[in-house]
Amino acid sequence: MAVHEIRIDPALSLREEPGTGHNRWHPDIPPVVSCAPGDEVVLGTRDAFDGQFDMSSTAESVAAADLSVVHPLTGPVFVEGAEPGDLLEVEILEVTPDAFGFTAQAPGVGFLSDEFPDPFLVRWTIADGWATSADLPGVRIPGAPFMGTIGLAPGPDTLRRITERERTVLELGAPALPPSAAGAVPSKPEIASTGLRTVPPREQGGNVDIKQLTAGSRLFLPVDAPGALFSAGDAHFAQGDGETCGTAIEMRATLRVRFAVHKGEAREKGITAPRFSRDEYWVAPEFAAPRRFFATTGLSMSRDGATVVAEDVSLAARNAVLNMVDHLCERGWSRQQAYAICSVAVDLRISQVVNVPNFLVSAFLPLDIFTDQRVPITG
């Protein structure tokens, strides 16, 4: 077994060190390293905003941030023998966190961006398995590090299909990010002008934000380009299911993985989306459950109860989060602090999608993240 490594200089942005990665998905981006199945690969990764924030940053830094550089990824890694139609198994061996993290609320970004138009920043210190912040006193978040963005390059046909379908989304008036050369790495025009933005998850993975992909997990991705062309970045120290404000506890990290190639399995089984598994708890059981919690719910209707939007899970989830924000504000947090807590610690769960017309989503707040008594079990 060989070990391959892609090192980064954390003092440099991806634009300053373009040979280490990319921030667009495209099959023509050349691999940084090649490996055989069974080899280990170690990747140093940048944070989602490519180093634009540190402990001296403020809300004004968030307002001035360049969003065109999101997300810098390390790679691609060429996996020998991987071909379109195969299934790539990515065994996540280790995710080592940095000592600094942040949670940013950027204008226009996030599940409730219309409710939270102003920038906000939480700066976290990461040590001994916990994240703490003077911006959220009385809170400590247990670590469960994982890669928010992890995936493979699309093949040329898939690239064209995705570009067309996301253009249709825009034409219908819904949000999507079309290809843009602004801030793109590589800057080579034929890639920069057509590469897919890294913001959404797609068939080959991408910005999946699956917090259970901690060390010990196995991720299965359908291969669409020769060599699979694996990349990762956008590491999270911790996240609530939903990542509601648009960021988790974002950080730099070092990822260690191992690959296996299952020949023809994606084609034979019709696998067109990521799958994942593990054989043990992804985090200590008391935090996975969680052991102690307070929950709010949301229904698929207007908050005043006047209008039902039948079978709308998104609206139900929105109401569950807004009700949790209200609850946290009742306990002394500001609205932006409450929204940040929701993004890094609150888990959204679909409680039912059968009792028409009202779907219901629950928002679970783990109470063991609090070091004071602002949030009692009842109330």
C-alpha cells in the first residue's frame, strides 16, 4: 500500500496555489495525484470561504466576502482503473480539524435568508474535541468532523445535462448558480466559463453536507469520468442536519481516505446518486440521539395558520426552524445567535409526510451543548 499526499499552504488561497485544487467541477481539470485502489491519500483542505476569515474578522468581513471562490477543493485524485459505470467506494479514515472555525451568515445565503438579511459571524476556538466561542457564550459544540463537499467530476455528457437543467431552473425563476468565470480556479477560459459551481450536491456528490460522513464511514459514488477524479474540501467541525444559516462550523482540515473500485456496479444497479454506510456510531450516542433535547415543530402552512400549502416539506422545515429561533430568543439569545445555534447544532427531522394536507417537521435542539441554564428541558 502506498500513501499519496496533497499538501496545501494554509497561508495561501487556492488562487495563489492553483496546482493543489479547484473550485469548479469539470472533467478536464487535470489530476494532482494518481493512486491505485487500496492506497491511502492524504489531502490538506481549505475552508469553504478560502481563508477570508480569522479571529479578527467581523460581520463587516462577511458582508465584504467574495462568494465566487466558494468552495475551494483539493484534488482531483485519479484512481487507477476507475471508469464510467463503476462505483467508487471512498473509505473515510480520518478528518483532522484545524484550531479555528467560523459560522457566517452571509446576506442572501441560507434557508431563512429573507428573515436574516444582515451579516453575522461566530468565531470558534477548536480544542480537545469541542468548539467554543465568545460570540456564543455558554455554548460548546462537540466535534464530529467531516467534509461538507466531497465528490467526483462529472463526465462531459453529464456536465452538459446539468448545465442545461440548472439553466431551466433559473428560467423558471428559482434560485441556481450558472457557470461563471469570476473567481474560478482553474482560470483557463474553457474550464472557468463552463465548470459547474460547487454549491449544490449532484449525482457524483459535491456539497452534500452529510454530517454522518465522519471517520469510519464509507461513501459510494457513481463514476462518470475516467479515473473518477475525486476531490474534497469545505470541512465542518460540527453541523446541525439542515445547516440552516448556510454554514456549519467551517474550518480547514486534513482528510485521509482509501479507495476501492467496484467494476460496473453503478451501471448494473442503476445507482445515480451517492450512498453511504458505517458499522459504528458516527458520534458518541448521547449526541447522535441526542440524550437530552428540546424540540419545536413546523407545519406546511402559513405561520398565522390562515393558509395551508399542502404537502410542502420545505415550508414545514422553515416553520420548525423559525419556531426554534423564537424559543432560543425567549431564553436570552439574539435572533442571529439563535440562527447560528440552529445551523451548527439543531437537527431537522421529517416526522411525517402522510397525514395530508399537513406535513410536519421537527427541530431537535441538544441540551447538552449548553454550559449554563438558559435553555431548560421545558418551557
